[in-house]
Amino acid sequence: MGLGSTLASLMFLLPVVTKYFPFNPEDLLLRRFVKWIYRIYPYIHVSFPEFTGEHLKRSEAYSAIESYLMSTSTSKARNLRAELGKDSSNLVFSMGYSDEVTDDFDGGKVRVWWSSTKSEPQTLRFSFYPAPHEHRFFKLTFHHRHRDTVMERYLKHVLESGKAALIKNRQRRLYTNNPNRDYDYTMLNWSHVMFEHPASFDTLAMHPEKKREIIEDLNAFKAGKEYYTRIGKAWKRGYLLYGPPGTGKSTMIAAIANYMDYDIYDLELTAVKDNSALRKLLIETTGKSIIVIEDIDCSLDLSGNRKKNEEKAEEEKKKESLPGMPKEEASKVTLSGLLNFIDGLWSACGGERIIVFTTNYVEKLDPALIRRGRMDKHIELSYCTFEGFKVFAKSYLGIENHTLFETIERLLGEVQITPADVAESLMTKTSTRGVEEDANACLEDLIRALEKEKEDAIIRALEKAKEDAIASKEEVEGGPNVEEQQNGQICKNKIASN
């Protein structure tokens, strides 16, 4: 490529020379020279940027090429980047920036050159933060006589091989949305860690029939690309997980991710500035992923009517702000923006995605948010049943039957206890005892916890009955009992004086 490099340098320098040393348009000799340089230059360049559009979505072609070049760059490149591969068991190498490798195709008849480049963002004058985005791209160079082969066969081979390698070496990730402090403080993007949660449907404390129903629904969704296309719907599915705290909603999400081999995008709505930022985050999510909004009832006021009488002046902690850093503002995401995120036009950008909302209080949610078609499947995760307990006993203690099971089954039918509390009681507290002693001790701990919960439930019921009786008496007599009020006030005064 010696001659080619020389010609490429000339092609780069000519625009610079003509910019600072403009020539007369009538100077035909120089014009002809420029045309001759362009005509005899034998190489063609194709660029593959990392992002499409206005830095909205990562290019699938870029990801496939990056994966394809991993095998080539390991043996030929001198500037390598290393990352942990699947299951964090080995290192995967890829080509570093400002490096170039060759690749031969069609039995060595066609040789191409791949280079990885990035353009550094320019620092804004008089600003602490640099411009938002750096532009990264791969550049493919090949001789013009191989144009048809490269365009029709080679690039198809690269994309197919790269996508296959992505699936094979893919390490699942857990994403969260955070401000990008390296660039523009107001911009949000996804940052990630490797997802290694061990939850599975086998260890999930749930009735087998309900578990089987969820698995069948997931299988139908995963194999439903053609079906969703035929009926004219975006390839996505919504799940609403609701139930008291500690009933396993987060564990259910992890089990779904492991079963489907999907990434998880944990979306924190309060960190999203407005509806436009929400759309940008959605576009940047990939297929084969679960988008999660936990405790949706606590994330924002999504009733459509923001609180009108919010306190205007809460004292803020004084803090030193870096130059150019804007003051923190409340999120302006609206119910309409969130609904468009779920099933509007922007929800079709991408495919094979599951959207999951979790809540402890389903009655607090706007009906428009959780109707069928948005949250397609509603899954109640309630208190632990005997079937769920048996799953725990098998996983935690390695037993499927025991003399104490009958007592536990009776107590579970009388009291409400969360799966988290049951799991805590069944965790072995020491490693010095034998397996049988551990099982006996853990089951006895669980029985004590259930009996205490039963006693507490009786006390709560008596207290509530007493409160209801007092309220009923006040309603009948037309007002509160003055003597009881006075006695109550005397007690309060004594407590305050002590």
C-alpha cells in the first residue's frame, strides 16, 4: 500500500492547500492534477460509525464488526483492549484505537484493511466540561477491483460471523442510567456491571402451576417474532409484578433474565430529566433485554396532576458547585411520556424486549398505566405458601420431607409471612453441625417465627377491633369520649415530662 498511502496523503493535503492558498479558477493545470489524483487512487474506504442518527442508537453493524475482528486482532494487532468474556472465566481481546489489521477473504484473493478510530471531543471554550460525544468508527479499506466481492459477499460474511460470535461470547449486563460526568452533566446514558445473579425458576418459591404458566408465556414471547409482525405489534411484552415487600419481585426479574439470557436495564425515573431524555434512554437499549422500573408507585407522581401545593422553599444544603454545573432539578417525566415509552411509536425502536413494573401497592397506580396491552401479564407475588416452602427446603436444606412439615403446613395456612422471612429462617447458622441437625434446627427456627407471627397477628387484630369499637361509639354518641381524651392527654403529658 505504499503508493496508495502516498496518494491518500496527497488527497488529504490538497483541500488544506487550496483552503489557505486558493488558486485561480482559471488555473486548469492544477484542476486537472487534482482530478488525476482522484482518478488513479485505487482504494475505497467505508466507514462504520458506532452510533446511528444523532448519537441515538448504537449501530448493530458496528457491534458485529467489533465482535468479528476480535479473532483477527488477537493475532495481528499490536494495540489490544482486554475485557472479561462470558461468565467472567476468560479474557476477550479486541483491537485498540488507532490500530490497523489485515483480513484475507475468498482464499486469499481479496485483502482488506480494518482500522479502529475515534475522534476526541473538543473542549468548549470557557467551560469546565468538554463537548458531549466522541465519535468512534471502524474504517474498511480495499482495492477498487474487489468492490463487488466486498460489497456483496465479504461484508455479509463479516456481519453474520460477528453476530454469531456476539451471541456465543455474550456476557449479560445490568445497566443503570446515570449522568455522564465525563462530558455534559445534563446528559444521561447507561452504565453497566456484569450481571451474575444466581436466581432461577428452580429456586423460586412459587406454586409449580403458576411458575409453569410464566415459563410458557416467556417461551411463547421469545419465539413470537413472526407472530408479532403478523398482528402488527411491536415485539415487546409488559409484566406487572405486585405484592407486599419481601415477596420476591426482584428475584423474579433475575430469574426471568437468566432463563431468557437477557440483559437488564434498571431505569431510575427520578434521574431522568424529561420525556425527551426518557426516549433517548429507550432508544439506546438493545434487543434481548428487560427494562425494569421498580416501585413504580414511588418513582414519580404519575397521576397526571402534579401536587399543586408543594412546598416552594425547602432549605437546600449549601454545596460547592463546579463552574458550569446546573442546579439539580426535579424530573419532568409525565404519565403521557411514560405511556409513549411503553407502547407508543418509540416503543417499536428495537425488538425482543420485556418491560417490567414492580409495586407494593397496585391500587395506587393509574389504570391507564397497567391496562392490558401495556402491562400484558399481571403477576401477584404474595405471602409464602406451603408449596413455596417446599422449594426453599429443597434448595436450602436439601430435604423433600420431614416430620415437622405437617406443623409448618398448618401454620402457613394460619399466618402471613413473606418468602424472605422464610428463607432467612432456613439459612443454616453454623457449619459445625451435621446436615440432619442443621435441618432440624432451621425448621424449628421457622416454626418459632411462624408462632410469633401468629401471636402478633392476634394482637394486631384485637387492637384494630378496639379502635373500630371506639370509632363506632364516637359516631353513635355524636363525638369523641371526653373522659378518654382527657386520660389520653394526661398520659401524653407524663411521657413528655419524663
